[in-house]
Amino acid sequence: MARSATTMRADILDSAVRLFAAHGFRGTSLQDIATDAGCSKASLLYHFTNKDAILTELLAPVGPEFAALEGRLAELDGEEAARAAVAGLVDLSLRFRLQVKILLQDVDALINRPELPDVDGITERLTDALSGGSAAPQARVWAWMAMLGIILTSAGELTLPEETLRAELTRGALRTLGLRTD
């Protein structure tokens, strides 16, 4: 039985995200994706004009999600902002785990893609929120440590249940920021 166009497109995206995460964007060919998705390269090219188009679709949801997080954080300050930033960043890092891994593997080629939010700007705003708005060097360093710890750990190969990973990422980030974890 032939797959519908919607199913084929979803299968291609599922294969691409897994292969990009496993082998990198540059290390994965269109033929690799087509083979994994169980279709011809011509069928893949019917749905996506090139590998960049596939990546664009995989990364597209990330920008609006970060914008929503920033909107929630803009209303907060101090410890409330730091806790909300940790919760939001943990959530996004786990939800987009494979996309994070893809970006980290080929960061030099992918970091400034137009479908991603302004990485420098969001990093600065997350640092502000994680530090509770403090300009103190210690608070800024701890904010960077918490942010990168969440991102790098979520992209890792840990084989933990998601609820355990979520709890420990949150607990570890709060400890790094010098905040209570109870």
C-alpha cells in the first residue's frame, strides 16, 4: 500500500532528524535519508528541494518556541526569572533534543541559519534571566554554566527516563545558580 504524501513527508523528516543527529548535517546525504525513509531520492526531492530545506523544516519550530520563552521571561526578574529560565530551557532542550544535537555537531555551519532565533541575542537574554538580572561576574558565569550544562547534557547520549533527566537537569542548573532545589 502506497504511503500518503503527508506520511512520506513525515517519514523523511523523522529519518533526517535521526540521521543528522547521528552523523551530522554535513555527514548525511540525501540518499542516506531516502534509503532510511524507504523511498527513492526522487521521491524525497519531490517533497524537499534539497537538504537545507529539510533542515529548515526541522529547525523552524525552535524560533517561535524560544520567542515564547523570552516573552514569559520578560515579565520576571530575580530568582523568579532564574527558575522560569531553567524550567523553560530544560523543557526546550529536551523537546528539541535531536535538533540541539544537530546544531552542536555542525555549529560553525548552522548557528546563523535564518530559521533560528538570533542566537547571540537569546543567549544574552537567557544569561540575564538565569542570573536573575544580576550583572555580578559570579552570577553571569554561573548562568553560562547552567545554560551550557542544560544544552550539552540534553544533547548527550544519556539513557535515562525523560522525567529523571528533566528533574536532574533542573536540580543541577538550580544548584549551579546557587538556588534552593527543594
